[in-house]
Amino acid sequence: MRILAKPLALPLAILAAAGSAVFAMPAAAQTMPGGAGLSLLQLNTGRGRLITLDAPISNVFVASDSIADVQVRSPTQIYVFAKTPGETSVHATTKTGRVVYAATVRVGNNIDSIDSMLRLAMPDAQIVATPMNGLILLTGTVGAPADAAEAERLVGAFVGKDTQIISRLKTATPLQVNLQVRFAEVSRSFVKDVGVNMLTRDQTSGFNFGVSSGNRVPGTIGTPDISNLPVLDASAKFGFPAGTVSLPFDPRRGDFVYPGTGTTSTFTKGTANTTLGLAGKLLGLDILGAIDLGERIGQVTTLANPNLTALSGETGTFLAGGEIPLLISQGLGTVSVEYKQYGVSLAYTPTVLSDGRISLRVKPEVSSLSAAGAVTMPNGTVVPALTTRRAETTIELGSGESMMIAGLLQNTHNNVIDKAPGLGDVPILGALFRSNSFQRNETELVIVITPYLVKPVNANEIRLPTDGYKAPDDFQRILGGQLSSSTPNDRPKPSMAAPSGAPSVGAMAPAPLAPAPMQQRQERSEKAQPPKKSKPSKKTGSAAPAPGFGF
């Protein structure tokens, strides 16, 4: 609408359109970036600004008069005042249509009052509240995550529930997080072996014939050695004249031994704890049998408790174990060595959130050398395998809260029967040609983590495993058999020096501390009395030294 200049008391009609709500803090009009040609005018609700123009105007346009309105004081002055939070635009033109004034008006709550409230409630914090597109952005530095949450709560109570608050506050000092990880594992095993091993020999047919069954050779069947036995006259035993027959004589048996006859049996103990042996003749056959009976029960308990401290946002790693060399073929007969870590390891990245909770990216691992799955190289080198328990996850916890991030419950059974084909299936007697092995393993593993927000402490509050240790002397070590002295040492504690006085003006040395009230009264009483001469010492004849250190 075209508006003509009239006396100052005449109000100006306004063209209005809808706008969007935006909060702003008071500031002078400034040119918007990017060459848009519009200046930015930020006002608080209930406040206004007088704009002086460089040329008379006849038309004024307001996009939304519910957010901001304009009153014309004169053809060269307009008064812009804020109504409700939001954003609108104002344009003023001359009769010829030339734009004299164009501005974007942002109306928000009283941000000055928010800053004043934050400075009063949290004087040590450096917080800036900035309106951004219908919300309030908090930036700056606070001392702790709890201060950031408190600032967000105060601003929310000030502006109301309808205004969104985004906090981008940072802590002045990076927080440190200590992570405690507990590996608790119990592994139980039960192994039972029953093995039957048999060896036979037949010499009745003029040649040796034998059968062996089982997982191992139970022993040996042989002919006794008679080369060391004495040869005596055996004619009387057969009714012949003396000197007719001579045979070796075995003193242990008390009888003559015929060459090429007799049987000797030797047992070989197996890997089982108990071996039952049997040797003799059955149906003209030499039989040697060994029954291996074994039962093994084992229990392994593993408890590892690594601790590691890292800054918020940084990654910390920990390893308590070693490195095993692995041979890697490079081709053309060359071999390189690569080391593989094993033991208790921990890697985690903590992030302290604004509400004091801790986000953790954690990767604990426990590995050990194992003979199961070992590889034998062509040159005879045995490379052991690694048994690994590993977990990797991301969780969120409060300081001091614990969570079981991983667990394993495993139960395995293994039953193996070794037998001779056909013979092992014969009822009753087939047991002589079978070996049975049974194995059961049970494993239970739990991994628990606990993060803590930590701060540096006094060195006197830290206890080390070596505190109080004192090496034994020769008498305690040799005669007493002691590994440490019975009179442990106390760890020396650092002492704190007395505070020095404030430096005096124009002097190089610090001024003395102000005396205590009792000391002042004592000094005044000493000044009132006449000075006394010090008595000479009986030993040295000099005056008694003053209290404290002397030179």
C-alpha cells in the first residue's frame, strides 16, 4: 500500500504476512552475509528501536505484524517494536519505489537476562546463550558434566518448555575414566579311558604267528636266553648213563631248560594311570594282554582383573602376557618370523557424556597357549595354538556401575570306541578287541566391566605392592629362611612446606607472616619488661641458642 508522509501523530498502515518464530538477542542492525542486501535487527520481546532513514519514505511493508510492528514517526524515522518471538522482514520505499530500508527482524526472549542469570548462578562457568532458528544454543566451558546439566536445566526453566535447548558445552579439564575388567572362568574336564591290548604267538605249527590288538603294543613275547646258564649232566633225568646228555640248568626254576623252548613276557606300561597285565598259554598259544584303566578329573580356574585409566575420548591399551614367534614361509625357501601377542589384554575408548554417564567402546581379551591344535613344521618345530576368549562391544554406564558384557557356558561330550573289525562285535569276547574313551568338558566364562570417573589424589593415599617390603639380612635369610624382613619399612611420606608470606612492596624478600593473636600479646608483654641477659651454657659457655635450626 502506498503511504503518504503526514504529521508525526498520524499512524502508518502496515501490510502483514505470516512468518516463522525465531529468538534473538538485542544488537544493532548489521548487513547480512552473502550479499543479500538485508540488514539484521535483533530485538527482545517488548522492546523496540528507532530507525533513522536517509530519504523520505511513502510505503512500509511488514511480513508479519504479529511478530513485529512499525510506527512512522516522520518520513525519515520509523520505530520498530517487537511483539512475540519469531522472525519477519521490514521494507521501506520511496514514492518512486526505491528501497530505502530493508531488514530482517528477529524477536526472541530476553537473552541478556538469561546470560545474567547464568553468571549469577554459575559464576565459574563461561556459558553463552545464542538463539538459533526457534531454539537456544548453549556454548562455552564448564568445570564438570554436572555443571552442563545444571545450566541446561536453568535455561529451560527460564524460557519455558516450548523452547528447545541444545547444549554444546565442554568441560574445562578432560575427564579421566578408569576401567576395571574381571575375567572369571572355570573349566572342568572328565576323561575316562578303558583300553584292551593283546598280543599272541603260535609256535606249534613250526613258524611264529601272532596277533596284536589295541591302541598300543602291550609288551613282548620272546624265548628265554640260556647262554648264561650253566650246562650240567642231565643223563640221570632220562635214564641214560652219566655223561650222555648235558642241558642248561636254571637255578631259579630248579630244572633243566630245553633249547628253543619256553616263553618270556615283558609288559609295557601305557599312558593310563593303571595297567593290568596277563601272560600265559591258552590252547597252545602264547598270550600277553594289558588292560589300561585311566580316569582323569581336572579343574582350571582363571581370574584376571586388568585396570586401565584413559582420558575421555582417547584410547587406552593394556597387555599382560607375552609374544610367541610364528614362522611364516615367504617362498623360495625363506622363512620370516612374526610375533603374536597372548595373555590378558584390554583396549577401550571412554567418552564422558554431559550427564556424567560414560560411553565405552571396550575390547577385552584373554588368550593362552594350548597344545590342542598345535602345528608341527617340516623342520620339527612345534607351533602351539592359542585359546582365546574375546569380547568387543559398546555400552553406556554410570560411574561405579557394573555390567556383564559377555558370558559363555559350554558343555561338550566326546565318546570314542576303537575295535577290531568283526572281532570287536562278538558278544562278551569282543570286549577283548575294543577300547573305549570318554571325555566331557564344561566351561563357564563371565566378563564384567566397571568404569569409574577418577581424579588425581594425594601420593600418600596410593598403596603399592612393594610398600613395607624390606630385604632380609644374612641372619634372617640363611638361618631363619625368611624371604622378607620381619621388621618392614614404612614408606616415607613427603611433607608440605609452610606457606610463605606475601611479598612486600619495594622489597626483594617476602614479608613475614602476620603473627597469631596469642603471639602478638606475648610480644607486647615482652616489650613492656626490661631485657634479660641470656645465661651462658655450662658446656660451651655461650648463650643458649634460639629455638629452631641453628648454624
